[in-house]
Amino acid sequence: MAGPLPAQDAAIPLERVPYFRSDLRRIAITAGLMFVLLIAGSIVLRGLLQA
């Protein structure tokens, strides 16, 4: 039976997604560490190239 879907909110409530908050926290930590590594690598390379 084809036809339009019922007009309901199709969003999944976040409290029903089991690992959403922990995954989001892990992504934020990883992004922060990558940013720190980029800055540290830039400083180290600048020091090596000036020597």
C-alpha cells in the first residue's frame, strides 16, 4: 500500500538513543585533542624550520 506517510513528528527523541551523549562527548574530546595537536605541530615545525 503506497501513499503519503502519516503527519507525525518523525524525529527520534534523544533520550531513546542510548549512546548519544557519550558519543557526542567523545567526539568533542577528540576534536579538542586534534586542535591541540595542530597547534603544537605548528609550533614545533616553526621551531624546526627556523633552526
